[in-house]
Amino acid sequence: SVEPFQGAATGVGGILRDIFAVGARPVALLDSLRFGEPEHSERSRYLLGRAVSGIGHYGNSIGVPTVGGEVYFERSYEQNCLVNAMCLGLAPRERLIRSAAAGPGNLIVLLGALTGRDGIGGASVLASAELGEGDEAKRPSVQIGDPFAEKKLLECCLELLERGLLVALQDLGAAGLTSSVSEMASKGGVGIELDISRVPLREQAMESFEIMISESQERMLCVIEPSRLDDVLETCERWETLATAIGHVNESGRVRVLAHGELVADLPVHVLVDDCPLYDLNPEAPPAREPAVGGATTEEGADVGPAPGAGRVEPVSREGMREGALPGAGAGPDVDTLLALLASPNICSRRPLFEQYDWLVQSRTVRHPEQADAAVLVLPDGSGIAVSIDGNGRRVAADPRRGAAEAVYECAANLACVGAEPLGLTNCLNFGNPEKAAVAWQLTEAVEGLALACEALGVPVVGGNVSLYNEAPAGPIFPTPVVGIVGKVPDVTRTGRLGFVRAGDVVALVGPFEPSLAGSELEKLWGRLPRGLLPDTDGGSVRDAQEKIRSGVRSQALQSAHDIAEGGVAVALAECCVAGRIGVQVKLPDGLHPFAEAPGRGFIVSGSALSLKEWAQAEPSAPCTIIGEVRGAVLEIAERVSLAVSELQAGWAEGLAPFF
């Protein structure tokens, strides 16, 4: 929010350093973005455009493809936008390295850019909105990224690791040398002494504390044996990367900092890392509130959700849906509602974003953006890795526990649709001020939901981070846990796609899909706040359904597979038609609302009548209902919708175009 271009760019740079800090080569980037409503806010449009440009600038320049991501628009993010980045790396197992400092007498070497005042006072700056005219004094606090310097740093570090010259490697991120040195000492059970007068500086007269907490970008810290120093310096010089020995490892268990011979800091490592204060949260569910109809105010849009026991919003009848139709639409048909949803910012095509990213660089990308539910990258042996990133703050605001679980289910469902088996999960927990009881309740419930879903699917949580205090005078952001999952694809030639493929294929609805309108995009179009318990589903049945889809994709019994998410089954069918450029004729099961949602639990699949029948019989673990046939150039939902695929495409493709 302070400087969207550089903020997004340095976010990408930081996550890249996390990857090559363990000895891996970055091969893919993803992003998860949240902004205010672009139709109503010039500021939100500005933040959106600049942040997307910053992501593209850094990733494209350093040569790492941005292969996927997501973006949502809600009023609660108007004054607190979110830019979460994820990076995937590959490494030979023998090249992996830890960040634990070891070996008394070994040297601490600072690699990379000069140190300036970047990031100093970051918290106070971030509380002051964007930088405008008259704010030049604050600009030194904004980190400035240099992707070309990072590229040289990346290649330099990987060569140092390849040659076995490093004992440990750590990136410099938040709090700069202070956090990195403390963490390395703690992990190794050692002490470290620094002479910060040896740190190469970009600015004059920097004070000791400024050098220690600077967040200047494109820097790494490594531990080396003294006998390897000349080899390290020679390699760094060849890569035009600055390298300076600034300290050494000892057995003291303390971090000592000297400046021009004067001791300026001396603290036990455990005080800085292991024995930090623990905070007692006092979670308390907020009172349930009636949804606002006709457009929520900004304050209402920041509502924190329902109390336990708030009534579930049940699917409404077709007639009831029409009575609550879009403002100004009167008693419009389902056609109008479907077109409005397809063109809405949270559902429409993301092409204006991903066309700014190079998603083909490194030549590993198997599926183009919007061809499949997850990105797939090919490995040298013909197998592949799939990756997806998901989270829906609106649904978590309605029901934090089930909404967070849904994020895991949907992310894993996306992998299932390309035939991938989940290997591990990481997350970023974006919340408001946890010192407030209602936000503490959201955080507690969401973490419980994430844990339950991961246990149900058997997916280990291998990392993550937390972003708290995302608040403005109008209130907190929607609670927004974002999850990323990486999976393995045995054969990339059998990777699934979302679009219908062949006329004559039958179409089926698969999974324990019992949706409701709580927290749905349809309710958003009606101007209602997210409230009401989300559908509750046994995690085992979700796991069984996803395994059924995965096996069908791998065996090629399924020609296409797409999870049902925002906008419900009607939007999912439309997306399959648009992606495949072909129509479909279906009849929905009785009682199934076309726009109700339950992400991660339901799938639209297609295949030949024989293969689909044999697959369904061989995999009876999840419900499978034939609902129609791929045919023509029209989406036909019996008694509800009849729309040419070209009409669907036109509205869906142009939803975000006016904002770029």
C-alpha cells in the first residue's frame, strides 16, 4: 500500500531468496492478490496495476516464470491490499544446505548488495498510506529491488554450493542482519561476533542499529571455513557479487556486535530467538449480524463474521433467487445472473494479469494459464510437478473454521484435476489485529480448520508465515488464509485440462457436493455481507472424491476435469465451455442451486460414455451423476440457461480489461 510496484517486486525477490538459500533453483512463481473493489475505487485500480507490474518486472527480469495465482476484490481490502508470493524450486538432494551456523572460527560472509537505510522504520511508514508529494523523506524506508543483481547473486550462491564452499547459507529479509544472524546462531547452537564497520554501505553516517536492521534487498549471509575464503571471493568477483567477511562463529551462545572496536550489542541468542514473549490470545466470537442488502458500506464490508451457531444459509429456490436478483435487474432470468457472475471481477478471466508475466521462460510449463486448474511443470524424466494457490477471505469471514478448510480442499482439488498427488502445503495467514477478541477468534478457528483439512487429506504443512495487524480505521481485512500445495504428476503427457474436448462426451457431476449460498459470489452480487455457516463435509469423503478424479485423469478415462468453486455449478460449466470452445447440454439434479458454492468438494468431468461408466464403476468411493452431453456451441442448462459460448466468452474475457 505504501509503494505497490516496489512492494510487490521485493516480495517476489524475497521469496526467491528463500528458495536458493536452501540450494534450490527457482523454477516457478505464483501470487495471491487482494484489493478493494476496482469499479468504485481509483486507489484500488492504481494499487492493482502497479503491484501486477512489479511482480512481472521482477520475475520476468530474473528469468523465473509466473505460472499461476489468484486475485480477489473486496471492500475490506480497500486500505490494506495483500500481495502474497509463492516460489517453487528444484535441487539435487545432495546440494541442499541448512542455515545453521557451525564450526567455531568459521567466517561470516555477507554477499550481495550494499547496505542502505531501506526498510528502516518500516512499521511506521506502512501505517501512513501511500507515498505522495511531500513524502520524499520517507522514500529511503521503501525497499528497492534490483532483479538483475539478484540474478547474479542467485547464480553465485548456486555455484558456491555446487563447489562445496559453504557451511551454511541464509537470506537477509525482515530485520536484516539482526534476524539472520540470530537465527543462524540459534539453529547451530553457537555464538556469533560481528564487526559491522566492515559492512559495505551505500549511504554515509549510518548508525549501528541502522546497519543491523536495514532491509536492503539482494543480500545473503553465509558461513565458510577460513581456508575457503579466497575461493569464495574469487567466485563472487566472477559473478560481480560483493563479498565481505564481517564476523566469525564462536562457542559463546551470544550475539556480539562491534563497531569500530566498540561493543554496541551483546545478547544471549536464546533471548532473541528461543525465549521470545508468547502472547495469550483471548478469542471471542463476534455477535451474528444480519446481511446488508443493496450494497454494504466500507465499515460493513469489514464485518468479522458470525458467531458459532449462526444459521446456515440454505439453498434458495429459483423463484427466491429471482426475487433477490441483481439491483436494477428486476425479475431477470438465470441468464442475466450467469452473465453478471462471469463478468464479475472475482470470476472473470485473469488474462490482463498473466499476460504481463512470462510464464514460459525456462521451458517447463506444460499448461497455459486458464487451460487447467493447476500449473504443471515438466521434469527431465517426463514426470511433473503441479502447484496451486488458493484462499477466499469472503468465505472465511462467513465461517472461519470451514472457510479455511475449504481453502485446503480447493487447492488440493485443483491438483487432482491435473492428476497430481499432493506432497506438501505452505500457507500465509493474513488477519487483522489479534489483540482484538473477534480477530483472535477468527485466527484460532482458521488454524483449526487448516489443521483438520490437512489431516483429512494427509498433506503435511512444511512451511508458512503470518501477516497480522492488517487493519484500517474502517476495520480489519477479511480473515484471509492463503494456502499453496505442490504435487507430483507421474506423466505430464496425461495432465488434465478444464475445457470440454469432444462433442458426444458425457458430462458428470462428481463428489460430495452439497453447496449453499453462504459467502457466495451470488450473495456478493446481491450486496450481502458474508455470514452463515458454510457447508460441513466429512474430510474423508473429500479425499475419496479427489482421489477418484486423480485416478480418472491419470488413466485418461476423463477428457476434462474442473472443480466447482466461485459461482457454483453454472459458472463451472460455463468455464468448461469457454476453455474448450464448445457447448454442453445438461440437466441439474433436483434441488441443486446453480450458483450455490462448496469449493473443493464437487467436480465437472467429461469423457466418453463407456470410459466414464467403467471409471465410475471401478471407483465407487464418491458420488457420480451423469448430467448431460458435450455438444454444439451453446450452454444449455435445462429450464434455466441457454447461452451461446461466444456470449459467455465475451463477458468473461472483458471483466478486468477496463482496469488495466
